[in-house]
Amino acid sequence: MFRGFQLTAMAVALAFFAPAQSSSSEREWPQRLVGHGGPVMAITLSDDGSEALTASFDYSIIRWRMQGPEGTIVARLIGHDAAVNDVAFVPGAEKAVSVSDDGAFAIWDLRENRLETLIEDTKDKVQDVAVSLDGRFAAAARWDGTARIFDIAAGREIGRTEGHRGNVNAVAFSLDGRQLFTAGYDGTVREWPLRDGQITGPSRLLYSHGWGVNVLAALPGGSLLAFGTLNGVTGVIDLPTGEVAELASNEHPVLSIASSPRAGWFATGSANGRVRVFDADSGNLVEEYGDIYGPVWGLSFTPEGTQLYRSGLDDFAIRWQVAPRHPLEPVQSVYPRRFQTVNRAGPGEIEFLRKCSVCHTLTPDDANRAGPTLYGLFGRVAGTVPGYKYSQALVESDIVWTPETVSRLFDDGPDIVTPGTKMPVQRLKSVERRDALITYLLQATAANGQAPLPGERHSKN
């Protein structure tokens, strides 16, 4: 182990895995998982590959059956009040866990596809979640400098780590559940001893890097821990010896990581869209793929390891066949995305695309976005679009959306105009840009093709 770490010919690496290719060819995996209304932050497949979970900027989690060219939606899980950053199945139980920008940790009942427990804390972002292999415990990486450990069956926090200077970006359990690994913005990777999910002693510093460490994964065999950093380094720590090998470097941050126990591989995804697959034992590069429309926020292997799903700024997750490689691999990402569109005719539409289009549509259908449709916006009482789950602050508000109130929303910010709302802060201090946006919205959101009078008040229906 850890001998050479030379990049070998890809054909040699693929020959190692040739026996498993026949099982892959017998199954038709969805090419894409299409159903979210915003960028997909994370994806994970079940152990048998029959299902998947995706977490999105649109505040939702989708449970998928891995059938059909674009997957089959089993349920849409709603409960977080902000972008959902990560989600994981709970082994041995019909449950899942998730974390979000809203600072909450959620436990989901997959028998009834409902939220079972929501543990709310500070509003600090929670970036990553991991579940022990026995399905008893979950750990969450928080941007308040801590990692929290939860007893899943009891639905409560049972411990927390304190020691990182700054954000904790990633967590991982050892395969035997006796250690918890954490990584953070301070550039360190730490190991915490556990017994029954409880921290039993001080941490051990495993690695110190000059840049932040973004991702972690315990690798097959139990003695290796893979990591990826803010300045693009992918490496592996040999836990028994403490030896660290840097396998590859990339000028762009490493944002995601996944392992395949059966193949003995692990993969990383970066901010520039590059996916690299490594052999865990040798450190050799097996394959790589580049999507020029990155970033890659989520990765998950199929059970046999020949297929890899990735997610990012697109509203869907995408399958890549790692082995055998296809001679022609068309780029499946869509560019420009709706919020990246340029060279539009008017400045108001550009402001809408940049500030609003990730969360809102202009049509009666909300397209499962994070926010309600803006169709018929002006004259509408805030918090009254049927079917949308509003924050209590907007439900209780008596605001009527007019050019003046919408302009104030972008001048002062939603945190001032509607305290307690889950709307992200989007400010436009330029009067000219705000006026251009309002002018565009008056025309683009008008019901029945006619803009309402600026002060007109519609009924709550």
C-alpha cells in the first residue's frame, strides 16, 4: 500500500475491474434524474442501487426509483427551510437523514415518506452528513466550528466535537464505528475516539494542510481515509501509520467525494467540473472526466462501481459510465442555465435572471423551485400562493406586493422587510437596477397578459 502512487495506463486499471462489467451491462441505469427546480447539491444511491436520494437548492429531497431514462420519482420530501446540502440513507432502516443551510438536521421516515424529526439549532450552515455503517448514529458538519453526533433511533443529539478553528466542512465514520473523522476550513483532519456514538477522549490530528479541507471518505478496508482540499489536492491518509500521500492536484477546489467498496475505487469532483476516479490501494488514476460546465457538488457510485452519478448546477443528476468508457461522451449539462443567461435585450430581465430565477418562475407552475411563482405578483398579499409552504413570518404578514414594497425588499433586504422569512438575502442598492427589475417584473408577471395597477390589491384567493 502507498507504493509509488504513479499514474498508470488507464487500460491497466480497467483490466483490474473487467469481471464486473457484465453485471453493469445487464441493467439499464437512468441517464439523468430529472425533477428538481434548482441545482442538485448531493446524490446518494441505496446499497442495492434500486433507489436514490437527491438534495437540492430548491429546499427539497427527492426519493427516486432507479428506473426509466430520467428516473421515477417516489416522493418529494419537504421540511427544510433552505437549500438541502446533503442526504444519506440509514443502513438497516427505512430512514434517511439530511442537513441544510437552515442549520437543521432532519430524520425522514421512508416507509411513509414523511419528516420524522427536525432538530433545529443555530442558523449556521450544515454542510455534510454521514451515517455509521450499523445505522445507529449520524454526524453533521456545521459551520459553527462543531460536528454534532445524533442517535438516530432516539432522534436526539448525543455529542459534539469542538476543536476546529472555523467551519467544519466534512465528517466520516470509520468502518467499525470506533472513530469519527472531521475536516475543516482550518486545514486540519482530526480523529475522535467513539464508544456507542459518544466521544471518549481528545482528538488526534491526522493531517494539517495550508488550505481548507472540504471532503472526507473512509475507504474500503478500513485503514485509509481520502480527502480533498480547497486548493485542489486529493490525498489519502494511512490511518495506522499516519502516512499521507497526495495523489493529484487541481487548481480548483475539490467539492465532492464517493467510494465504491466493490470496485475498490474512490472518486472526487471539483469546482471546474473534473471527476477523477482512483484505485484506493495503489493510488493510481483509473479514469477521469471533464464537464466544462462544472462544479460537481455530489457523487455516488452504483453498487458494482462501473457507473457514477454526479450533480451540480443543473436541475438534474447525470450518469457517467466509468467502465468501460464510451468512445463518445456528449456533455449533458445545460448551458447557459437560466440564471447564467446573458445578452438579453433588457437590463431588467438580466437582473431577474441573476437575482430571482434560481428560486422563482414567471408562470403559474412553480416548477418545484425554492420560492413560489411570481405569476400575478403585483397586488397579491404576501404568503398566499396556494400549495407553497411559507415561513410563518410571511403567512402572518399583511404586506401587499406593489412596485414600492418589492423595491424595498431589494433595497433593505428580506431580513429587514420580513424578519423571520426564509427568503435568501438579495439586495440591489442601485436605484437604476432596481427600477429596471421592477419594470420587467410588472410586465413579465402580469396575469392574463395585463399588468395590474401598482396599488391594486387582490384577494387572498
